[in-house]
Amino acid sequence: MADASAHLDLDALNELKQIMGEEYALLMETFVNDSTMRLKAIKAAVAARDADAIRRSAHSFKGSAANMGAFRLTQLCKSLEELGASGGADGSDSLLKEMQLEYQQVALALART
């Protein structure tokens, strides 16, 4: 398994820990809970082939992932957002699978930080 730096910007995460202090654990819990809901929304949008819903859901998840320093997950969200913004859904299934796998790695890496 890759180390956390393959999935997270550890400098940004350490800065976030310093800023949040005791609230950092709540932030992690909120991110995990929100991510689960966001991935469900993206999955539903992809299944419905709803390009606008794909764009909106991916945009929302992109911001959350970026705040946590999950750089690869952020990029995958951006790619899916751009796909939805173009009005299409072709390729969204494979991007969703990549996002789900990357999120699993991010969640594991966060648990180890």
C-alpha cells in the first residue's frame, strides 16, 4: 500500500491540524460522512446519465477533497465536473470507479495521519 503522501498533501493537512486543533477529529469525521453522501450522489447522477447533476455533484466533492489536501481525488472530481459541464456522460462510469478507489485510499491515509 502506498504511503499517505501518494494521496494527500501532508503539509496542507498538517497546517489544517494546527488550525483546527481539537476540532480536527470532527473535521475528519465530517469529511468521511460527507464523502460517502457525495459519492452516492455522483453514482446516482452517473447512473441517470444526468450531465448537470454529474457536474454539480463532482464540483461539490472537488471542493471538499481539495480542503483535505486530497490532490488526486480533487483532480478526478475536476475531470468528472468538466465532463458533466460539456453536457456528456460518456466516460463517467470509469471516472466514478477511479474516484471510489482513490477515496478509499484517501480515507485509509487520513486514518493513519
